[in-house]
Amino acid sequence: MRKGNLSREQAIEMAGLELVKKVESTNCDFTNRIQTDGDTAVEFSASINFIDQDGCHRTLTAYYYQDPADLDAVDDLGSLDWVINGYEIC
């Protein structure tokens, strides 16, 4: 099952536009998480740590997914279409 249950608007509402832009500009990497629902997409994520308005340490994560065939077809991962699937705040 794909992660990232928050939309961009929800992430902005919860963490602020500055932090959302920061995580969007952070390089993502393989998560190495295997999905158990039959989805073969390869998961990538980028995360930043922040302190919320209540003083709690939180992590904002952006999740990306790529088709395995697309990954195999390129030498440079930067040439793929990197679209954020969703955000998560923990």
C-alpha cells in the first residue's frame, strides 16, 4: 500500500508552506520497503525534521513512486518524472 495519506494542501496546513517547499526540494532516495498489496512500484521518499507549534519533534515526508520498468530503462534517475504521491507527518 502506498504511503503519503496527506495532500500538499493538508501538509501545508499542518506544517506550513516553507517546510513543504523544503521537503519538495530535498533529494529523495529508495526506501527499500516492499509493498504487500501487489503494487510493484518502487518507493522513494524525502524527509525533513521540524518542531511543530506545540514543541513536538515531527518528520515531514514526501513519497514518490516509480514503475520498475521505468527505472530499468534509464541510466540517470534524474530523467524520470518525479511526482509526489503524498505527504506524511509523524
